[in-house]
Amino acid sequence: MKYMMFVCTDTEPDTDKAAEPDIEVWVSDNDARGRRLEGSALAPTSAATTVRVRDGSLLVSDGPFTETKEVIVGYDLLECADLDEAIEVARAHPMARAGRLELRPLADLND
């Protein structure tokens, strides 16, 4: 099953002083196991462009659509046996402590 994992900042990161996991090790391990299909950091929100159509008119604005302190800073596309495995993969990601990770299964549009 494929999951999109959104990597987000958080206003309340973990306060544990233990060393965070190394992102390069996490990427290498999950790439080698075939659980991480692709992933990337995103440019800052200042580089974002929001596109909307309202009453037939195109509205384009700079920056994110909503004002928020938490932002999506990256993503990983995972392939896992089930949600439990996806949770274990996310749990080991450094941003599980410094931010938050949202796991969302890809929709089966054939249903």
C-alpha cells in the first residue's frame, strides 16, 4: 500500500535531549528496503504560489493559502505492507521528534 508522508514543522517539538536520528541513515535504510519510493525537501513557503479559480476567474497569489505556523517542508512517498509498517517508518524519521509527520494512503480511484 502506498502512503504519502507529509513532513511538517510543529510549534511544540519534542524536548528530549537524546540525539535525533540521522536523516541520511533513515533515507538510505528505507530506500534499500524499498519502502521509500521518492522524497524531497520543499522550498520555503516564500517561494509558494497559490492557484484558485473563482467564478471563472484565475486568482494567483504568492505564498501559502493559509497563514499557519506549521508548514509542510517535505514529503516522502512510502510503500508499506500496511498502516502499522508506515507508522514504524515514520516513527524513525527525525521530524517525528522535531515536527510532525502526516501519513495518508493514496486513494484507489478505481473504487
